[in-house]
Amino acid sequence: MNTPDTVRHLIDRVPALVWRVTSDGCGDYFNERWHAFTGLPSGPCDVRKWQAAIHPADVEDLRGLLASPGGGTTEVRIRNTAGGYCWFVVKCGPHVGEDDARAMHHVVALELDSERRPGEDGKDVSNGVPVPWENVPTMAWSTRADGYLDYANERWLECCDLTLEQARGWGWRAGVHPDDREGITATWLRLLETGEEGYHEARIGSEAIGWRWCVSKASPARDASGRIVRWYGALFDISDRKLAEDALRRSEAYLEDAQRLSHTGSFGLDPQTGTLYWSEESYRIFEYPRSVTPALALVIARTHPDDLGLVERSLGRANVQDEEIDVSFRLLMPDGRLKHVRILAHRALGEDGARTLVGAVVDATAARQSEERLHRTHAELAHVTRVATMGELAASIVHEVNQPLAAIVTNGGACLRWLDRPEPDLAEAALSVERMVADARHASDIVRQLRAFASKKTPASMPVDVNAVIRETLPLIGMGQFRKGIVLELQLAEKLPAVLADRVQLQQVLINLISNAAQSVGEQSRDAATVPIGIESALTADGAVSVTVRDSGPGFPPDIARRVFEPFFTTKPDGMGMGLSICRSIIEAHGGRIHACNNDGPGAQVGFVLPAHDPAQSEASAC
């Protein structure tokens, strides 16, 4: 029989903080555990006194719960006698007492931490105020000292889908999910053996009504000698929390898989304390064991010595100027391997108002290696094309080299004749020798340029004068193929800025464009006295350098101009379709762009644009 004294005793012993709040927020009743945990007076008090135990950041949440007619559940922090805060699940439910017309709320708080609460002295703090246990918004139970369940309130029985008769003794296990029965039984037996307070999470219910995650907490009641006389417990529904935890675990698992697949780790750095947090993938990228505590010093230790300054300056700018970080650098691993990584980060404002550096670290090693292999392939293909071009221009090259050699022979003969006179004409002989030296140098320059053009060197960009490259390229083509009536018309703008490029690769592009133009007007050159091919250089409106090769041939058929740079596309019967494709790769690798279109009049034009070299920007990048 549930007499008021029995109900008060049960409420005082249940392992939860229980209190009752009136419509104006005043505390009307507090159980023994409230007093023992908070150390606040147990009698009725105004709203400020009992809310002094609630963490300031959680007061508004609790007020909102009390203001709700139907009550509800939330999580708040409650201060203990030591001055620290512990997290509690708080459930609030409305009740109007039979002897009191005032609207009230019963509040039950179950601690989420596994710590043992402050000791209890058995003092009755109910002040004689009866509280109907069935109206307290929690699921309560009680057993004998040997663990035999002999009481459970209606809320508990409804949750377990059992009657009290079915639940008596150890029958309550029928209300526990089959997969969880062994675990909760083992915990209960351990508590009975040790006499300690404890809890266990399990699914409660039945197949008929469904299963809900709950936490069951038990606490022993002792007599004056310390002997356990009863056990009291409470059951709290934590299904919503479990669902949120499961969703969070899934999200973290998906994020970890995504980071592993994309080789992207995440991190957070507190600039004030230097505390660093990073993800599992960050451990894998920097190749540190999971047992190591992340630290900025570990990142610095893995950074390549030549890139240390770059990394330190980037971090310094982000800390002082609040700039975003986007820096690529190398890691030197203990076994000598190199890794290429990129860090992107920005300052984020936390809930506490503190600024944290949040970002991602990307392992770009595989991408960089693929890029280097692609560059090597392009360079090898370009070299093969240059050698093939030299074969096509062999006759012209022979002619260009033969000219200075023939001049040397002629001047040599003249020199001998000047010296063979009865009175040698030394002045004329010296002039002939000077001409021989000049012709020899001219031949040497042609051979040097041919060797450079045919060499298989790694492309090296440096500031070059585009007009000078154009002039140096013409002897490589040779005038032989232009004796058919083709005339080169140069319109080179003066004082053009230098471009950052590989000289040999630019020559390859120019040879290809000029050769294509010559082939395009080949038929016309048979019928006309002269057919011009224009080569122009200019400064664009945005300060870049442009080079255009124009011809007066038939032009491009419709829809062909946009396809001429595609690999293996050609309009020539014996063409491979790689020349212009390689030209595009070369120009784009230099940060430029290439285009092709028909002229307003006859013929077509193909040209490219390269950005002007900025020495100041290059120095800043090097820093």
C-alpha cells in the first residue's frame, strides 16, 4: 500500500533529483538527493535560490521546459556541493494536486555521469509534503536487498509492457530486449555483490509496442549499521539521445571514409594555447601513431627544410592578419620519401567567442606524381615532334647551313688570291678573313640552335623576348620553302615585356604555326608572284603578349576551327593531328591560351597569348 510516508521514502531513495515547482517558479518540494547533491536548503524557496544550482547557460532551457504546458525533456548541468557541474537528463511533467488547485510541475533529473553522488545521511527533507509518486514524471522501481523486484510504478510497467505480477522477482527481464538481457543482468548481479550504485543502458519494451533505449540506474538504501536494506531505481528514456549518437557516429564514419578516399584530413588549431586537434586521416598523412598527441611541432618536424620558412610565414600571417591559408609544401618522411601536401585553413569563431584556425590538409603526392608523369610524357612527345619537324625541314636546314659554308669557301679563295699577288693586299685579305669568321659564326649559331631544338632537355622557363625568339626561329625553318613565292611579313611591336617561357618550346610552337600557314597557301604560291604570311606580335589590353600567324589560304571549314587543337584531329591526308594539340599543351603549360579562327578576309589565323613576366611577383612567390 502506497501511504504518503512510503511514497516520500521512495522519492527520497530513488537515484534521481526530484523537485516540484509552482506556476510562479518557486520550489515547493525537494527530495533528499537534491539536498545531498546540491547542498541547498531543502525547504520551499523562491525561484532564484533553487535555480542557483543550475548552470547559467542552461537556465533558459529549463525555464522554457517549465513554461511548456506539456513539459518535456532536456539536458542541463547542475552544481554539486564541491562547486563542479554534472550533466543531467531532466524530465518535466505537469500535475495538479487534489488538495491544491495551483498548476505545478514535477521535475526529475538523472545524472548522465557515472560518478557516485555525495553521501546521503537519511534525513527526511520532505517537510511532510506528500507527493503522489505515480505523478512524478519518471519510471521508478524498488527491490528487496537480495534484488527481488517487488515494486514498480505505472510508468515503468507501461514502458516494459508488463504487469507488476509479471515483473516481480526476476520477471522484469522479459521487458528487456533479448540482445541486452545478458548485459543488464550481469550489471545488476555485480551491483548486488559490490553494493555500489550503478547504471546500465538497454532497450526496454516488447515486440508488440517496440523497443526504446533507456538507462536504468540503481542505488542501495542502508540502515544505521551500513547494511543494505533495499534497492531503489529509476528508468530514463534516452532513445532520442541514442538516435542522435548513432547519427553522429554514422556521420563521423562517413566523414572518415570520405577523408580516407580523398586523402584529405581536417584539423583545428587554437592559436592562443597551441592546442591542435586533427582527424584520423591527418595521422595517416603525417604518418604518426594514433597514440601521439597532435602538436604543431610534429608538423614542423615533418616539413621539408627548404619549405620551413614558407610554412612558418603562412601560419604567422594567418595569426596576425587573420588571413586565410592556402599553402603547398613538401613533407620529408623519416625514410627519405617526399610527400606533397596542401593546407587550406581560415579563422572560425567558436561558441565561446574564441577564434580557432580550422582547415584541411590534402595529400597531393599521387596527384603531383601523375602531373609530373604527364609533363614528362608531353615533353617526350614534344621532343619526338621536334625531331620529326627537323626531318621535314631537312632540305631547308641543309640550305641554311650550306650558305655560310659556301661563303667561307668563297672568302677563303679570295683571301688566298689577295695574298698570292706580287705585293699581297693584306687589307683585302684581312677583310676576307673577317667575312669567313662571320660566316663561321653564323653557321655555328644555326647548328647550335638546331642542337637546342633537337635536344631532349627538361623544359626550363626563364624571361625571354618574344620578338627575339621569332627572329631566331626563321633560320630553323629556312628560306627554301619560301622560294615558291611565299613571303614572310613581320610586324613586331617594340618594347614588349618579357614572358616567362621555355625558348625551345616557343620555337616549336612558332615553327608549327608558320609551317601550317605555308602549307595552307602552297597552292596559291604556284599561281601568284608572291603570297604573304604575316607574323605579328603585340601588347594586349590587359598587358599580355600576343603572337599571331596569318595566311591568305582557304581558311577553316565551318566548325573546324574549334577542333583543330584536339589530339589526332587533322585535315591533312598524311597528318597525325598532334602538332596543334602539342602547341596547345605548351601554351597552356605557360599559363597562356591559344586560338584559331578565319580572317575577316581570305585565309585564317592562329595565335597565342602569354602573360607578361612580372619580376616583383616572381620574387614574392619565391619568398
